[in-house]
Amino acid sequence: MSKGYVNLVLHAHLPFVYAAGNRHHLEERWFFEALTESYLPLLLSLDRLSEDRVPFALTLSLSPSLLAMLDHPVLARRYEDYLQRLIRLAEQETIRTRSMEEYHHLARFYLDRLQKIHRAYTVTYNCDLTSAFARLCRTEKLELITTCATHGYLPLLKTPEAVRAQVGIGLEAFATRFGFYPRGIWLPECGYFSGLDHILAEKNVEYCFVDTHGVQNAWPTPRHDVYAPVQTAAGVAVFARDPETSSQVWSLHSGYPGDENYREYYRDIGFELDEDYIKQYLPYPVRVNTGMKYWRVTGGEGPKEPYNPHRAQQKALEHAQNFHFNRERQIEYLQNEGNQSPVVTAPYDAELFGHWWFEGPDFLEQLFRHAAEHQDVYTFTTPSGYIDAHGSGSRAELTHSSWGEGGYSQVWLNPKNDWLYPPAHQAETCLIRQATAHPDPDDAQKRALTQMGRELLLVQSSDWAFMLNAGTTDNYARSRFNCHLENFRRLDHMLSEGRVLLDEVTAMETDASGLFPGMHTRAYAPEPLTSAANLSENPATLMLSWEYPPQIMGGLARHVDDLSQTLCEMNQPVSVLTSHAGDMPAQEINGGVQVYRVAPYQRAGEEIDFHDWVMQLNLVFFNFAQHIVPANQFAVLHAHDWLVGTAALGMKRFWRLPLVATIHATEYGRNGGLFTPLQKQIHQHEQKLVDGADRVICCSEYMAREVCRLFDAPAEKITVIENGVMQEKVAAKPFSRLERQQYAREDEAIIFFVGRLVREKGVEVLLRALPAVFAAHPKTRAVISGKGPMLESLKQQAKDLGIAAKVTFTGFITDTERNRLLAAADIAVFPSLYEPFGIVALEAMIAETPVVVSDVGGMGEVVIDGVDGLKCPPGNTKALSSCIRTLLEDKKLSARLAKQGKEKATTTFSWDTLAQKTKQVYREVWEAARLPEPQSKEEDYATSTGTG
């Protein structure tokens, strides 16, 4: 019985390079070379194995654009002509090299090989390789899968509709040719992003592939590393590339293809012999490879030596045996490490075998033959075979990854190619709009829409960005991209003007002949924003907040808690997604609110700075949302501050949900400017959240003005909804005489402050005001509660002022303790230097404690001086001291202000009133999101610098 498995996967893809009016189109040669050197030799090898009844298992991905070219009758005729020209060249070479024995032998080798290829293509396979692959597939030795329609790099597409179209049209193109849908898919460039699995699952895709780090960076860390599939939240099995097999074949330094006995790829007679001589047989405008290469790799810096096919074939056998030996040792090691049924996934570009590594097809054939005689340790398998026998693996959440250089998207998005994306993204939204505007098109409109879809898919091909990055065929890539984009825009103009010019459409259809003949643009029609369940008075809302009780850093947590509970009491469904807090459950119902708590991807003992922690938290938020957004049918997102902005904006884009953002404070306001790199970074996050939100809520007119000024936000985008307070949450059992003594003697008055000990709260101003207060009223003490970075410096300040004995710093206190201190205090003082609102002042007013506040920000709007509290200028020590002494001396005034403050807090700032306003905002943004997107020709036809 086998101890493990080897999952060998080849991905065959070429861009669609058919040129209707050009018989000798230079780029069609890419396709002809791949046929000659890779696809036909591979087919012949697999057929020989089948005829000899050698057991093997191989997975082959055939891209839709490649399949379209394989089935194209014009390309078939052109390929025959190409082969015949090469055969005539080889015949001529046997004459030219008669006096050069080694080269004459090679010329005869190439002539014989080309004649066999020609006979196989025209006679054995009848110019129909698709049917040949299908026949092998029916033997169940070859598993056929496909990739996206035009190999679009999915992480850089803009809309879910475009991703669905690339996936769905690719699968349909495969099914049209083979009569079944594949169980798996090759993600272009192995490009994965969080949430993609749900789209794959929608299309009934059972498995896909990612690069090594795509699984190694998953959360939780998969127990079996890359040697077993992992299952995503949507149930898709993911196989990851094994680095060891990759290095043995791909490595520039230690990989098999670099052996000195193999054929040298980079020297070809097409570049070494007389140009006029070569052009007799290959009439291209420039020198090209002929496939006739007379040199071996050789090694070192010396001259190349002649290629010896027999010696190279022997080396291919040795390397096949070595590969097999290494897999046996690897499988044995993995099983000894506790992997019960390890699977080593070895994915490669199919063109590596034959085109880049001439002996590659021989290597594969010898590998299967040798392994069939030595099956004691492992057997070859396919992804479907492994899943059927061993399941889809343990559950894990994957993040963005690719198998390109750097592991992510830098190959396809960098200064060489970034200009591709703005117009491509505009085209996505344009096609969605046109598909929505023409739900029942006439024949002409249907042809125009369908061709728009083809042109967009061709615009999205990852090949153009790859070529631009490589800098080798960048002019061709630029030309193709611009051509398809211009065709797209021309078709859009026709539909918008209501006049489809069929002659132009026909010309475009001819150039894309054979590509997605059954395509329909229904793939781009946007799905309903929400299900019928949400077509109610109260669209379900998902709130995102980095803090939530019992994790309380300031007023934000209490705001989210009170608002969400009040909304639920009004039959407004609300769920809260927040960060993990101690031993609190991952899920719970709190006051009718469904609360989800998740932890960032931080391992125990790992040091991480604050910004990175926030970004990790956002990543986890977005990943976790894959579980809950579809199931709960949320219709509105509500983000609280920049700390959850990245996740909120990602969810808005992915599910096309309207986004409300509450800006509780700004980094600029907290610090009186932007002075450090972190502060500037946070400001940028705030800008993105304000820009991306459909509506911004501010807690005061002061904050609304600040958001407009700092972020250039239009006033009509902002709604002011103040903070509120719940009377029952501030109610407290009074201190007993003994309990009160831990803060002050019975005859001493208490001046109370509670809040975060940071600069903007102005506690240092309060301390400077206290000596004069204590001098006038010796029987007075100050209690300062809260924690923060200024705690120690404030304690030192109290010592320096000589008042340390009369000031108590309590540190963090619970809500219950805070409420009891508010009730026991004679005066509550909040001397903020910056305060968007100041919910703590409302809590003091609810407790019927007279307040002294700074006349700053939202707090200045809450309190009317001399009516329900006293106000003083921010930072003014003398004025603050005077206000405190006035209340200590005038008991009637103090009582009146306390009574009227409570009345205001319980009416004007009732959560019932404020939640109703918030509920109305949800309804407005939800209804606005359901309306058709306004047409903007400026957007549709805008061009991006560098596209010319």
C-alpha cells in the first residue's frame, strides 16, 4: 500500500493570438512553437504510455484561449504550412551540413522529428488535439481542468461581476468542448484573494491551486503544511505547490533543465545563419527561432559543444529516476512526521516541458515508466482522486498570494504596467451598466454586448501585464491592450447612442473568431443588492468596530454598544464584528445584537507595531465576513473610525453593499497636526474611508466641519447624529461611608475626571488649575480615573505642583465604579483640548452631577454655559479654576445646573431619538444603492496616461 501520493499538474496557456487578415502573423508563431515542442510531444508520450498500459496520473489545465486556437480551422491550416516550411528548412540543412558530421546528424534528427510531428498532427490526431486530450481523459489517467476565460489575474480585477465572468465563461468554454464541467480550476498565475473561494463555490469548483506561501500563511496554520489540501470557508479544496519538487525542476542553478547535456535553448540557427537563407522558409519580418538548435548547455564560460540527443535522453532517464528517488524519501519523511496520506503537489507550466526544456516530455514519460515499476512508496494521483479518497482537508482561511516573483502582485502591478488598470476597471463598470440597461436586447444589441464582453476579457488578459513587466514584447502587449480597449469603447458608444453598426461589429467578431462563441453578457448583469428578505423597512446592518465591551479604550465602544442595542430594540437587525477580548466568547447575543469577535493573525510572543496589528485585524475581519455576510444577508455596512476602514471598503467592493462610516475623531485633531509618519499614515486611512463611504456620520457640527475641511468631503455627504447615553447604564448604587473613604474623607468634596490619559483630554490643564482650588477650598480632593500614555507624567506633574497628596490616580476602573464615582462626585470636570463630542460629559449629566467642560468641539455644543453646566476656554487654567470654585461655593447654582443637565441628557441625547436618525441613514443609503448607476461618459471614455 502506498505511503503517499504525487500530484503532478501541468498548466497549458497562451494568449489568443489569431490575426484574421495576416497569414504570417508573427505572434501566431508562439502557438505553433508550443504545438511543435510541447503539446504534440506531450500527447505522443501519453499515448505511448497508454498503449503500453503503463499506469500514470496527470492533471492538465487547458486554458480557454488555447482551446480556441487548438480548434481554429484557419490556425490549423496555417500550422500545417508552418510545419511544411520547417520540414523544407530541415531538408535543406541536411544538404548544407553534409561535410559536418555532428551537425549533419542533428539536421537528420530534426528532419525526422518534424516529419513525425507533422504525421501525428495531420494523420494520428486529424488536426484535432482537443479530441485527443478528451480521449485520454476518458481513460481516467488524465484529469482535464481549465482556467479563467482569458487568464485574467483575478486579484487585480475591480468588480465581483468581472471575477465571476472570468471564472464562469472559462468553465463554460471548457464544457462546450469536452461535454462536462471540470472539478477544478487553475487560478491564473495562482492568484488568490480572500473571498475568491465563494465565487469558485458558486460555479461548483471543487479545488484550485496556490503557491506554497498561500497555504503556509493561512490561518490557522495547516497542520500538514502543503502536503494535504486545505478547505476554505466556502468548501473549496486548495492544493499548494511543494517547494522541493519546484526547485528540482525550476531552479536556475540546481534544476534539471540546466544540465550540461541538455539542448541549449538560447542558440538557434534562425539567429546564426544568413537571414535571407532563413526567410526562404519562415517569411517573418524579423529573425525568429526555428526550433533547430545545434548546441548543448555545455556549462561554464567556454564555447558551446554540439548537442547529442542520445546522451540527453539518457540524462532525462537519470533525472526521472532521481526525481522518483527523492519523492520516495520525501514521502517517507512526511509520513514519519505524522502525515498519514501526504500528497506532494508539483505544478508546472506545460510549455516548460519541450519548449524551454526540450527533453521535458521524455523526462515525464520516463518518470511514469520508472515509477510504475517501483510503486512501493507512493503513487501518482489527481486532485479529484485524492479528494475522493481522503477528503478536502482541514478548514483554513487563505490570504492574497500568487506564484509570481515576490509572491503577490508585483509582476502584474508595477510602474511598467500600472497604467493598464484604470481604463480596464472603468470598462468593467461600463459593461455592468450596459448589461443592466439592456436586459432584453435585440439581435444587434446582443451582438454588440457579447463582443463588448469578449473585448473586455481580452483587455483583462494577464499576459499583457506580464509582457510589459518583462520588457521583451512590450510593444505588442501595449498594442493588443489598446486595440481591445478601443473596440470596447466603440461598442459602448454604439449602444449608448442607440445605433449599432453591424459592419464594425462583424469585423471585431472576425478577429475574435472562435473565442467564446456561446458567450452571454448575463455574467456581467449585477446580482440583486440584497435578497427579498431585506426588502423591508429595516435593511440588516453589519457594524465594524475595533473595540466593543468589555474591551473599552474610550467612548467608541460604549457608542457602538448603546447604538446597536437600541437599533435592535427598534427591530433594526444589527450585528457587530469586533476584535477578540480576553475570555469573551467568539460569538454571543448581547442585548439582541449578534456579536462576532475575531483575533488578528498574531502568534504568541510575536512583536508587532500598532499599524501592522490594525492591518492584520482588518484582514481577519474581511476573511471572517465570508462566513457571515452571505448567511445574514446584510444590506448595509457601518464602519466606526479608520481602524476598520480597510476591511469595510473591501466588503463594500466585494459585496456591492452601501457603506456608512462614523468618524469619531481625526488624527489631525487629536494631535493638532500631522507630525509623524504614523500620524500621516492614519490620516491617509481616514481619507480613504471618507472617500469610499456612501454617507459619513459625525457626532457634532464641529466634527462635520473638520471632516469637510481635512478631507475635502462634500457637506451633503455628512449627517450629524450626536452621541447618546442610556440612563440605566449610568445608574449606580451609592457608595457607603466606608467605600467613599477610599477616595475622600466624609467632609471633603470630590472633583472627578474620567477618560483616557492622553494629551487631547487636557488633564494637565486640570492639574495646573487645582492648586488655586485647593487653596480656596482645602477640604477638596481630585480623583482622576483612566489609563493612557500620560499616566506617569501626570503623576509627576502633581508632585511638582505639590498637590500629589490631594490627587488620587485610580488607573482603569470598571463601568460600575465609574458610575458610582460620578454619583458621588461634587463636580465632574472635562478640560479637553480636542473633543469631537464628549460622551462622558453626558454620563455625568445623567448622574445629576454638575459639569465643567472646555468650550471645544462637540462638547461645547452639548453644554450651554450657565444653563446645564459651565464652560471655559480650552487650555485656560485660570478660567477652569474659577469655574470649579464657583460650583464649590454656589450650591444652589450647582444643584440647578445638575438638574437641568440631567433633563437635557435624558431627552435631547436619548438613544431612541439618535438611533431613529441612524436607522433613517441606513434606509437612505440602501435605497440609493439600489438605483441604477448614473451614466458618465467622462468616466467611460477617460484614458489613462501612458496608454497611447
